[in-house]
Amino acid sequence: MTSQAAKELGKWCDAMTGVEGSLGYITLLVISIVGYIYMNHGMQMNVSSKKAEGEDEIETPEPMRNFTAKQLRFFDGSTNENTDEPKPIYLSVGGTVFDVSKGRDFYGPGGPYGVFAGRECGAALATMSFDESLLDDVSACETLGVGDKAELANWLQKFEHYRCYPVKGRLVPDSKLPSSERTISMEELAKYDGNNQDSPTGEHLGYATYPIYLGALDKVFDVSFGGVEMYGKDGPYQRFAGKDASRALALMSFDPKDVENPDISDLDENKMKILKDWVKTFEEKKGYPVVGKLQRVTANPFP
């Protein structure tokens, strides 16, 4: 703007406002408003950006699960034959299962503590021993001396609060699992439908989460040993939990009339093969423990 034009604008502003030198005040006001809008909008954008970034970083944690000793052995850090990727490294300390994958140099294959990968090693860590007889024995932690128990507590504190290794669940010794030979009625089966969010007590004390039962063929599986996300509360397959899901599995159906109907007497050979394949997957691939035999209801021959 030229000097003459500025003078003319100044005179016009003075005439309109009745205040001498008003152009300078108006200019400062405009600058202040623009600055305020810029700063306020910029801060809002920054906060929104950080919020969005924070939301991207938040991951839904996996639910706590139960482990059998056999399942735990899978997580030894070795190469997964199916994916050619290294497996995670889990170990149990007094029954608490940690993901120590961040410490792969120590607990991975070839590491100084590699023998502990996929194992219960509470007693071994407490006594600083690599004695094989102390591995995979949770009960050995209960018979430790006072000093060794204090050392075990120190290891637990170190893993959880100093190393911040994620806790994945609890190791349930085979001796604590229900007998696979017991008979489970439909009424008993229905109690373990994945909706119980209470901390396990009584016979299930020491579990990370309450058992979730699923019947298939003549067997009852506890799918809380790795299947909580799928069969637990609000899981995509929870409709099968607490039920004899044989028919639904064989037909690969979510239809309530199949989920609620345990009858498999009318299934053809192909459908029965599908059901048996499911059972094989549960036993061999998933490693869900068999916790009983299913008591099937038969029709009364004497009406």
C-alpha cells in the first residue's frame, strides 16, 4: 500500500470511528483475531492429531488364558514350521505365564536361559539351578525354603514390574485338570458357557480364567485353554460354549435350531467326517484338554 493510499484510508477510518489514529488500532485488532484463530485452530488440530495417534497405538489386550504344560512348550522361540517365523517365547514362574519375547537374547534358542523357554521354571530361578528335575513342576515352588520363596517373589516382581514382560495367563498342571473319564451332563455343561467373569475359586483356583466347556461327539473340551477370545463372553463362537455343539460343527452352522439341537443321528458320512475333523483339531492342533465325557440324552423307549 502506498503512503498516500494509507493516509486516505487512515482519514476514512478516523471519520467512521471518530477516533484519531484508529487505523493502527484496527490493524492490531485484526492481527490479534487472526492470530487467535490460527493458534486456537492449530491447537485443536494438534490435539485431534495426538488423539488419533493415541487411538491407533491402543491395542485391545488379549484376554487371560489357561495353559497346559504341553501348550506352553510350543512357545519356545524356535522357528514355526508353518510360517518360517520365530515363535513367541513364554515361560511360567510359579504358574504365572509371561511373554519374554523381548528377552529373546536370554531366553531364546542358544541363549543362556534358553532351557527355560516354554517351561515352568519358578523353582529353578529361585534356586539359580538348571537342574532338569526342577522344571515343569509348579508344586516345587510350594516346597521351597523361606529364602528361596523370597527369591521367587523377587523374580516375579522383576518380570512383571521391572522387565514389564506381559502376563499371558496361568499354567494349570495336568494333576489339577478334571478327569477325562468323568461324565458331564447337559445341565453341568451349560454352567460353563463363557459368561462367568469372576475370578476362579474352589476347584478352579489357580486358573487364569473360568473354564469354558464345549461338547463335540462324546467329548467335552475346556476351550479356556487358548480359546477365550473366540468362545468367551461376546466372542464370535460363544453360542457354542456350554453346549453340545456336535450338530452345529458338523453342519458348520450358526442357525439356533442346529446350535440348540444335539442330535447327530441323521447326519450322513460326510457330515460326520467334518465333525471328527473338528474334534481332531481341538485335540491335536489347539490342544484343548478333554475334561470329561458327554452324557447324551436318549429317547425313552417306553412312552
